[in-house]
Amino acid sequence: MTTTAAKVRVLIVDDRPLVLAGIHEMLSEDSSIEVIGAATDAVQALQMTAAESPDVVFLDVRLPHRTGFDLISGGRKVSPLSEFLALAVSDDPESFRDALSRGAHGYLLDGASRDDICAAVQRVASGKSHIDPAVSGHLVQPTRARSKSDTPTLTARELDVLRLAAQGLTNGAIAQRLGVKSETVKTHLSRAFERLGARDRANAVAICMRRGLL
């Protein structure tokens, strides 16, 4: 008996009617994705997130009344199993860091293609991170001054693995890039998570960026 894979349930949040309609149309063309609703501000979106528990909340970070960053923080509280994919106009590094630190697993820029958007939704829904290539370069730049007292010690290889993981690479792809085995990559990630007190890849990257490690 053949079973049909469950569709990824997506809530779209954007206060620009044309953009909202365009994203809705693009996602609806993908048979593996179901758009369960749309909201135009963070308050409405938070209510819908709590009621519907979407797999992915695809949101513009610039929203009226309350920002998309507030929605990410609040949404994770009312729907812990939902993942958040942020959409931004520019590659401003502060916006990028803020989205990840609040709990977003993905970050795209306006103008992303239909294929990129659908791929990002699928990756984020599966618990993986998806960072727009235009902003992933910020991951290798020191971001903030840090004090030695609250900075965990990570090895150079653990940092290499985290940088690549933040770009959305799988363990296998990271292993190939670094010339090591997948099991070795998994070990580096596990040790990094433990040192950082992180729950997953996105959380580990956010912690590192806040502390200036990446």
C-alpha cells in the first residue's frame, strides 16, 4: 500500500498585498506544500500560529505594530513545533542575526526565486537551516565584542562545521567539503552543542553569532 507524504503546512505573513499574493501563488504551485492561511501583521499571525500550529511560518521581518522578530519569539512559545522562515528586503547583518537569535531556521531575501522559496520551506520544515547565499557570508565575520568569561571554547574544526551547517549543508555535504567522514561531522556538532548549551543547529549558530564566535 502506497502512503502519501504529508504536505508542509505554511502560514504566510506579509503586509504587502502583492507580495503576499505572489508568495501564496508560488507555494500553491508546489504539490508538497499547503498554504493554510495568510496574515498581514504579527498580532494576527500570532493568533493563527497558536490556533493552527503550521509547520512553517514564512514571514516578512518588517511588519506593522509588532515586528517579524517579535512574531518569531512569540510564535515559538505558542507553537513550539512550528519553524520560522524570515524574509527580508536587504542583507543587513543585524537583521539576520536578530532573526536567528529569536529562533528562525531560515532567512531569505526579497527577490528569491520560486524554486529557492519552495526549497527553503522544505528544508526549514524538516528542521534544517536555510540561509540565503547573499547573507551567509556574514557568518564568517566577527560580529560583536565578547568577554572571555562567557565565551565557550570551540575548536577550529567545530567552528568550521557550524559555519557550513548554518549555510544549510547536510552532514554528508559538510563531510565532503572538509574531507572527513559524516560521523566525524556529527561528533563535532554534538560537542559544539554541548559546549554552547544549544538545542539544535540554528540555536548553536545564533549563540555563536551573539558571542562573536562566527
